[in-house]
Amino acid sequence: MALVEHYLSLVGLIFVLQNDNRPLATQTMTEATKTPKETTAAAKKTVRVESYDIAKSDETLDLAKDLAKFIKDNKLSTQVQGKEFVNVEGWQYAGSRLGIVPIVEHVINVSNDQELKYQAKVTLYDLRHGTTVGAGFAICSNKESGKKFYQEFAIASMAQTRAVGKAYRNILAWIIRAAGYEPTPAEEMEYSGNVPAPALPVAAEPAAPVMRAVTTAPTPAAPAEAPAAEAPVVAPVQYATASQKEEIIRLLNHPLITRQEKTKMLLNINRLDEERATQAIDKLRKAIEDREGTTAVAA
């Protein structure tokens, strides 16, 4: 009987082992084993992209590249006169990557009867080191261009926004410049001063005519103008005729005329007028006659 009970207990144990839900326990053990590793890997990844250190130049240059892409992708810049200025959101992103956050110290109402005006001060707090690393002041007024009808809360809000941008600009301007943008917050470029718009010029009213007694003296007669001298009529130049040119060439071919004389005359033959052509012919004839007489005497 004892042997049978022992056998039945063994069979029951085998049945329990076969029907036990072991995969669930195995899965639980696996998850418990892998979770610490996965958590460690995720933590390492988080540490790598958590923030940059402003004291390390290589990290800040990497931030400049990341910042340029972030600003471009999210359209956080404003173009003024062909230059790109970063909006305050872009400055806040740069500060957050360095662990630097803005704290509004105060917003003061400095308005008067003619102007609605607020001043704000913002300090920058370094979360990593627990110190204040910068500050910025800014104002906003309804006398500025385009803000004439702004409500009071909007003026106060803009003063804070400008102060945030100014505070970041004081310590991060070179990083924004390295990212390829102008080192001035876009909100500052909206400020055009508290100078009222120039008054339009008022057209002067014509003065009323004043009646005065005027004594008129007899006007002397204007002297008769002398008749203008007639311009001399210049007769057109009468250049040498074709017959004159033929005669000059015939005389130049005489053996007693030198080569130098021929060359000089031929270069100027088209410039001769009728009178000078006649003189040239007479001169050539006389030269030939004189040289023929001299040759005859010598013979």
C-alpha cells in the first residue's frame, strides 16, 4: 500500500510539472535580466545629448551647427534689410542646450501721461553650476513704430521678451554668429526709438496783396539794334580738275624731274585746288626749261 501511494505521488508530481506555465516565469526572468542593461544604454544615450558645456569650445561649435539647423527647420529667424536675425525662441533653444534658463527679475511701469512704457530685467541662471551668468534690460513703448494701438499687457510682454533676448545675446552672441546669423535678437530690430513721427509740412497760405502807390517813370526807348553783320559766304573749294592732274603727271615723268620731287607732288596731288594746281604746272615747266638750258650749255 505504501508503494502504491508513493507511485501515485510521483505521477501527480510529473503531471504538475507538465502543466506548469513555465514560459511566463522564464519571460519574467528574461525581462528582469535585460531591463537593467537597456536602462543603462538609454541613460548613456540621454547623457550624450543632454546639454553642451559653454566652457568647451568644441562642444559650443557643435551647438552652433545644431542651432543653425534648428533655426532653419523651424523658421525662427527674421530678415531685416537682407540680413537674418534670430527670434527669441532660437536664443532660448541655444540657452537650454547649455543648461541656462532665463528668470524675470522685474517688470516696471515707467509710463507717463503721453506714453505707455515698460522696463524689464531678466537674469540667466546656470542650472549645472547653480550660478547667475548674465542679465539683460529692455523697454517697450507705444511710441514705437507700429505699436500705437498696443494694449498695456502687450507692451509689458514685449519688454520681457526683449529682455530675454538681450540677456542671452550678452553671453551667446558669438555662438549665434558661428551659426551664420546676426548676433542681435530680432525683437530688438523692431525698436525704432521714442521719436514721434515728423509732422507733415503745412503749405503756407499766400500773403494778401498789399496796395502800394507806384510812380512810373517814362521808359526810355530801347536803342535800335544794329543789323547783324552778314556772315561771309565761303565759296566751296574747287579742287584741281582731271586735265590739270594729267598735265602734272605728264610733267613729273620728264627725265629732268627728280624722284624726290615726283614723290612729294604725287602725295599731295589730290589736295590741290585749281589755283595751286596751275602754280604747280607752271613751276614744273619752268624747272624743266631751266634744266634743259643748263644741260645744253654744259654740252
